Amino acid sequence: MQPVNRNPQIPPRSSRSAPRRDPAPSRAAYRMQRLWLTPFVRTALRVGLPAFVLTLGLGIYLADAGRRASISSIYTDLREKVKNRPEFMVNILAIDGASPELSEAVRSNLALPLPQSSLDIDLEAARARVTTLRAVADVDIRVQSGGILQVAVREREPAYVWRDHDGLWLIDGTGVKIAEITERSDRADLPLLAGEGADRAIAEAEQILLAAGPLLPRLRGLERLGERRWDIVLDRDQRILLPVDQPVLALERLIALDQAQDVLARDVAAVDLRLQNRPSLRLAPYALAEMRRARGIIPAESDL
């Protein structure tokens, strides 16, 4: 006989002997759970998959040429309506900081047909066109309220007149050509530089001019020779030949000597300072002839 189970809380012996199910996941399920915990996979499923579906649907929709043409037409019409609104229209070109001649050159270079929408104006291209003018050092172009295109120009200031083989030029303190002039008298207030390479030695020329303070009333200009050194040209066709090295120091020594002995007030054609230890004087032709006559080298006209 089979024993009677008197306690209902205890399962029968046959139930206790039945095999139990393992609660651990299978190997495939474990790998899928680990894969799902990977950040790349989670991002790909949450973001990449919807984006792929959306892109695929959009590509299928735009595959039709008629739909593309319709969207392009709608965009073009909308853009034209927006850019032609009164608040986007530019009606006035205002130029500040430029002389009347430069203002006309700026207007000619810009060549902007007004009125025009500000959305059609390429400010960077307009700025590049203005900076091609020699007289323009810098420019700032902005669209102001009220339909005004504001062009703020910083004009180059002429500092010297430079004479080269092409003519006479106004140049600034960095040696950049500004404009051509026809006569030296057009800008007699500016120092004159001459010779090839003078525009590339502006800094040295400025130091020489500063050191030549007592000689400025007689100064006619500076001449660059061999693109290596300077000559100071004075009135009465006098020249001061400066050395390649330390020209300012040599000039200061000559000025001190002139103040003590009036060297430049005599009949001297040139003062050669190229050899700093042996400066030399070159007499004017008539002074040299008189000296030779005084020494009896050349007989006087009355003895002939």
C-alpha cells in the first residue's frame, strides 16, 4: 500500500523527486544580454536604427524628380520673399575715413547696384576688392540698420616721396606705394628718397633723417646706392656718403665736426664717411683749382 500523506504542506514524495528548472539564462540569452549592455549597440539601436529608417524613407520620397523640383521651387520662392523684404534691403552706400578721390575709387571697385538685398551682398568679397586699392590700409564693411552699407576706410598716410625708374611715388611709413605724382613740388612737404630698394630700407632712412636734424633745412633727399647704403644730398650739390654699417653714428660724428669747424659751409663737394677711421673731403672743382694755383701746381692766368 502507498503511504497516506497526512500533512498537506509537504508535497508527496513523487513531486519532490521531479527535476527542477535551472533559473540561469542560456548561453545565447546571456550573450544577447551582454551585447545589449554595450554602449555602441544601445546607441545604434536607439539612434542609428531610427535615423536609418528616416533616411531610407526620405531617400525613397526624394527619388522622384517631380517631388525634388517641387521642393526646390518652394524653397526658392520662400527665399526670394524673405530677402526682398524691406528690412533686408540696402539702399545707401556710406564711406567714412577716405578722401574724395579715394571714396570714388572705393565706389568704383565695389560696383554694387543699389537697392539690393543684404543677403545677396558678399561682405568678404567686397572687402577684398576694396583692399586691392593701394591707398587703403584697412577697411571694415558692415550692414547697418536703415538700409545702409557702411564702409569704414583707414587710408594710408604718405610719409615719403620715392623716385625710382618708373617715376615719383607717394609711399607710407612701411614703403607701400600709395599714388603716383607728376612733380616733386606736388608734395614738397615730404622727404625725398631715391634709388632702387629705398622702399625696403624705410626704417634706416627714418633713423638717418632723425639724426640729421641740424641739416634738415639744407636737405634735398636721401639716395639709396646699390641697395646697400645711403647718400645724403644737400643743397649746393653737396653729398654725404654714409657707410653701410652704422650710418647714424657716422652722421652724428660729422654733425659734431661741422658744428665745431663749419666743414659743410666750405667749398666741399662731398664728405666720404664710408671708411669710418679715414673720412675724406672732396673739394668742389673751382675750390680745387684755386688750391692748386695757390700751391703753384697750376699757373695763374696772368702768368700765361
